[in-house]
Amino acid sequence: MRIDVVTIFPDYLAPLELSLPGKARDKGLLDLAVHDLRRWTTDRHHTVDDTPYGGGAGMVMKPEPWGRALDEVAQGATIVFTTPSGEPFTQALAHELSGHEHLVFACGRYEGIDQRVVEHAATIGTVREISLGDYVLNGGEVAALAITEAVVRLLPGFMGNAESLVEESHADGLLEYPVYTKPASWEGRDVPDVLLSGDHARIARWRHEQAQRRTAERRPDLLPATGAIGGLADL
Ligand code: 6GU
């Protein structure tokens, strides 16, 4: 997979060189480049923003630098605009994006990017507008980081242990069950007996119940609307 990130704060993306995506690069699964949008400005002050037509607060990112940047790095790519007005990022979307050959992240700052850039991008690639969640960040850089990390760890050959992908939170639509390691007793707190029993069927049943309970308490929106599976009272 190839990933390009275009941003006015390339240093913000430095963590991509580390740990998880770094490991994917070392394994040859990922070819990653971060670009400074100002490289595609032509004026002395490297201007990337201007006041909004129609008035209002804040600044809007100018179309010309974005147009030139995307023409150079995003031909045929899936172009991801990170914006709080995009579709919510989910594990399902991470899986979908992990199957794409070339992702380009266009990180917006200020009040957003001139809408004509999104329309232009749709003529050179496939556009997705994606939000990290229902809260406001100063720019799309953190979203590009988060999406990259979620996508890259799904690339075939990235994970050593395939089971850890199957069992983690959201893989089966439930939050993950609580986990424990040695010692069996710590500061007067014991690991649940069932986990020491060696009875794998009982352990699997307990973990599924715990996952259901957690999801009902913290994320009831993830459970089916009707009582088909049952709520807290059934556990
Ligand atoms: Cl992708 N960008 C910004 N600026 N704020 C956000 C976001 C993105 N997702 C949630 N909040």
C-alpha cells in the first residue's frame, strides 16, 4: 500500500515514522510520504488560506495549492479528506480502506478547504470525506494519523498473530472482554477462577458474557435494538 499525506504541519505526522506504521514500512508493506502543502504555493508568503466568500469567522484553505498538490500525488488514488463533516470512521471503514492500493490524506485546517477542491479531486481519484468522531479538532492531521494506524495494522502480513485481530474490540461488534495476566493474586485482587480452570468452552462462554455486559453498559448503541440477544438483566 502507498500512503501520501498532504498537510501544512508535516511535523505533526512524525509519529507515522515510528512503531506501528514504521514496522509496516520496514516489512515493505507500506510506502509512506508526508508532503508540505506550501510546496505547491507560488507566492512569496506561501499563502494557503483566505477569507470566506459570504462572510463569517475564520479562514478557508485556497483551492490552487490543493489542486496542484493532488494533481501531482493523487492520480487514481482514494483521496481522503479528513473533516468533522465527513462520514464517521469505523472499523468497517478501516477494513475497506486497507484493501485500497493508494490512499492520499488531504488534511484540512482553519474552517475547511474550498469545496471545489473536493469536486476536482473526484475527477482524478475516488473521494471519501471522513470524520474521526463527533467532536472538533483544530485540523485533520490527528485523524489522518488515527486512520493510518487503524488501516495499516490490517494489511495482510502485518500482524504476527492472526487471532489477536479476531478477538479484539469491534471485530465481532462487541467491546473486548477484560483481560488478566500473572500474578493470579495481586494486592488482594484475584483473577476470576474460570480463567484458571483450563475449561476452554467455559472460558469462551464467560468472555462472551463479559463482552456483552460491557457493551450493554458502555455502548448500548452497538447492540441490536430489540431484545433478541438480551440486555444486562439476562446476564
Ligand atoms: Cl477529521 N477534522 C477536524 N478538524 N475535526 C474533527 C475531525 C476531523 N474528526 C472529528 N473532529
